[in-house]
Amino acid sequence: MNSDIALQYTDKILDSIADQLVERGYAILEQQIDAQLLTLLRQRALSFSEEHWRDAGIGREQRFQLDKKVRSDKIHWLNTSNSVETAYLTLMANLKQGLNRRLFMGLYDFESHFSIYQQGQFYNKHIDALKGRSNRVLSTVLYLNECWQEDDAGQLLLYNQEGNKIIETVAPKLGTMIIFLSEKFPHQVLAANCRRYSIAGWYRVNASQSGLIDPAE
Ligand code: OGA
Ligand code: MN
């Protein structure tokens, strides 16, 4: 892969993300990721054939449930056997380090998957971590849709902690990223009118730090 691709955020961007997280619990970035990397990630998402995409579950892997009424997207977990996926994981490791240095968040590891929402598919209102039940602390979503138009829908709605007020509507445009505290923000994906690609990811704290006896139970 081209070695010119930037796999680090600048200090200025890291400062801005940290400030936004402290002030309001979430950060929205536009066009802060290397354009070549975005293109490669988009191409990677588009390259998966039908059988590469898996039905998305709900809850922890051990309690894997499928409920098409809650979410109907399909997913593909990132791993280091592919150079493009590795590049994204490297960038996200840089973000982890940048936030740990600034906010002492104790972010420990990161897991993420590509998602595809076909026309009409959605993800109902949910939170990524139930208080005290999960070691997911920070959620990230990067969007990979070139030429997104209002009519394409599929926006992400971010709610206040009580879940009764929409505080942000995020268009899933190529290069837009949202980062938010996993326990604090209910969110939902409106039905998309055409294929919608994203990469959702979660930083977790070390299980022994989150006060759980056996988080894998
Ligand atoms: C998720 C999620 C949001 C999106 O996968 O948990 O909320 O906009 N995704 O793709
Ligand atoms: Mn979510």
C-alpha cells in the first residue's frame, strides 16, 4: 500500500476531539482522514461479495441474537490479515493513544466492522453499551458513501441520554466520522434509500478495569 497515506491524526485534531468529548460527550469530524485511505476503505467495502457479509447480531457474541426488527444491516469484522483494514486499525490505534494521553480514558482495545445497509434497511434506537454491563466505552462510526444526497436517507440520529430528544442528525457522507461515549448516547440509523456503507467501532477498557468479574460470561 502507498506509504504516503497518513495513518495518524494531527495533534490539532486530537486536541479538538478530546475537547469535544469533554464538553459534550461526542465529536464529529469531517474530512480529517486521508483521502486515499477513505478510497481504499470504500473499495474494500464494495469488494465483498454477498457471502462475505454476515447477519449482524445484537448484544454480546455469546448471547448472539438475530432480530430483524431491531437491525437489518450486514457486517464484516476488520482484521489485520488485510492491508487496508490494518491501515484503518493503525489509525484507530493512534486515536486511542491520543485520547489516552489527553483524557486518561484507559482505552485498551478496539473492535470494528464494516456495515452495509441495503435499501430499506435500518438499525432501531439502541445504546452500544449497557451501563455496568459492558466494557465498551467509546463508539466510532466512519462513513463511506460518496456523493451522498439528502434523498438517500440513512442518517444517524443521536439522542440525548434520556433518549427523548434528537441532538444530532449525521449524514453518512464519505469521510464523516462520529465518536461518542458508548453508555451515554442512544442512536438509530434511519432506513437507507440506497446502499449505505460505514465502519462502526468500539474502544473497550481492559475488562479487569471495568469492574467485571467475567465479561465474557
Ligand atoms: C452500530 C451503529 C451506526 C451507523 O453499528 O452500532 O450504531 O451509522 N451504527 O452505521
Ligand atoms: Mn450503535
